[in-house]
Amino acid sequence: MVPSRRVTESDWVFELKTRIKRNRRLATVLFYLTDHAYLRNAPRRRFVSSFPAGSRLLNLGAGFRPSPAGFRAMDRDPLPGIDVVGDMGALPLRSGSIDGLLCETVLEHVPDGAAAFAELGRVLKPGGRMFLTLPFLWPYHASPHDYRRWTESGVKRELAGFEILQLGLSGGPTTTLVNVAHEWLALTLSLGIGALYRVLYLALMPLLFPFKWLDFVVARLPNAEKIGALFYVEARKAA
């Protein structure tokens, strides 16, 4: 089966990211500027600093991103800085062996989402906690594929067997607007010319990105979750 043009055009972004990952320092800087600087990170900071010394902590799907202090890094690829290589659908860990899990914008890329959530629950100790970020209104982004999205009620249903300690927007409505405008402008102004689409996609990124900082205010408004870009959730396994 021949892949559609739309999917092929989307995959070049993944290929570009893969090349950037080979330079870990550059990848870390770009990650901070394009992903971390505008998100609501206070809940994440509280989570990663809440574990006592000696806790067994794991950052799932870490990729090239530096893991918080005390967290071992796991990824499906043996990238620099990765401590554990494994698959989210079958984690190479003993049941009930982990105190804390961090998993950020990874689960949408796992083919078998149900198996991945089951694995999170399996490896956590009773009373163990996990912190996830899950996209809601976010454009397709291959890594190497992209399978699903979650609403607020969908997050709660996915974690029905856990106690949800906090749930909110990490990326708000302005992030949704900017992401869609970015894709729409590159799509329409390129007139279907692939090379022009790629140039516009990259050129528009620094021009539109600063508007995402408006979410420090907009994401806190009532009903913002209806058109938010990204949810964060902290959940605890029943003791």
C-alpha cells in the first residue's frame, strides 16, 4: 500500500527531529525553547521533588530530554543518556518495583495504548505515583507514529483504577490556536508545494511561538479545558 501524500509530508518533521537528537546539547536547548518554556510546569516540579531519597524513579520515553534528578531514563532507542531500553507495551521491570513514573507526551505514540496503561499500573508499587502529560487538541506529530488524543473526561476514564491527585492544563487554548495556525498557514501558503511547505513550517515557528506565553493567563480562565492543548495528571496507585 502506497502511503498518502499527507502522511509522507508529516513524517519529514520526525526525520528532522531524529537528526537533531544526534546532537544532545542542541536537542536539549531546542526542546526547552519549543516545548518546556511555555508550558505550565509547576505541578511537574512539585511531583519530581516530592520523593524521598532512595526512591525508585523512572522517566519513560525520555528520548534526548534530560531526566530530573533521581529519575532513571527509559526509551525504546539506545540514545545517549538512556539507562533502560524497553517498550512501553511490555516494560522490562518487575511488578510493583517503582515508586514514581514520569511519562510526558509519549502515550499517544504507543500502538497499544491499553497495554501501556496496564504496564504503568503493573510496575508501580502500591501507593506509587505517576505524572503524565496527554495531548487533547494537538496536531499530528509522528514519533514515528501518532495514534490518539484525550479529553479531560477521557483522562479520568483511562485512570479509573487510580486516585487522581491533580489534573489540569499544561498547554492551554492559545497553544491550540498557535499550533493550528502554524499548520494552516504552512499548508495554505505553500500551495501544495512540498519544499515550500517545509520552508514555511520552519520559518513560521519562531514568529508564532511567542504567542503561546499568553497561556500563562488564558489557561487559567473558566472553560479553558474545552479547547486546551495538553493535560497533565498526577495519579496514585491504590494501596
